[in-house]
Amino acid sequence: MWLEERVNARMSRQDRLHSDAPPYRWAIIDESVLRRQMGSGECTYKQLARLLEQVDTPDSKVQVMPFSAGLHPLMGGALNLLTLPDGSTVAYEEGNETAHLYEDAEAVKKWRRKYEVLRANSLSLAESAELIRKVMEDHTPCDTPPS
């Protein structure tokens, strides 16, 4: 049941991203996310192509934190900074075994600073798109038979 709930939650987030009024998203992903193949090469290619579409649109930005940047304080999981309709911001940290919602302004400020440092050390939007394209070359698109 737990897995089904998580899948349903992720699917509802996808629906929100494709709605008439999608939220504005700025994602920073680690280079390892691009390079670790999950499933077939075709599946990976499709996922990377979908990500590439989102690198620089009016509603989304995607940057890549390259291996060359070294270690960073957000390697242990995911961080979401969410601006609520009332203008307040919360931070949601999620790891492999834990998750925590921070609503206290000082705690959110701490997480925002970490995020800003991460963003500053990430590749630019254009460099991120180029790296995604380069990684895509290692995988077979669905309409191209393997050689």
C-alpha cells in the first residue's frame, strides 16, 4: 500500500505540472542522476529527453550540479523550497529514510542559503542542457535500432 500511495502522489504532481497553471520550478540535479541508468537505454534516453525539454521554459529551470564541483551539503537527499499562496516559504527535506517539513523562518532561511550556494556552483542553464545532450548520446533513442 505504501508504494501505491507514493506512486499516486507522484502522478498527481505530474498532473499539476501539466495543468493550465503549472507551478514555477527551479530544479538542481546532481550529475549522477543523469549518468545512473535505470531501466533500458531507451527508457533513460526518454527520461533525459523529457528533462532536456524542461531546462529553460517559462515555468521551469533545470541546472546540473557537476561532479567537478565536488561534495556539497545537499548530497544526502532532496530539498524542496515551496512558496505557499500566502507568500510564506517552507522547506521540505527528504532522504532515503526520513523526511521533514520546516516551517520556522530561521530553519527555512538556513535551507535557502544551502540551496543558493548549490545553485551558484551548478552549471548554467545552457551548460546543463549541453551536458544532458551529451549523456543522451550514450543511450539509444526508441526509434533508432541499436547498431
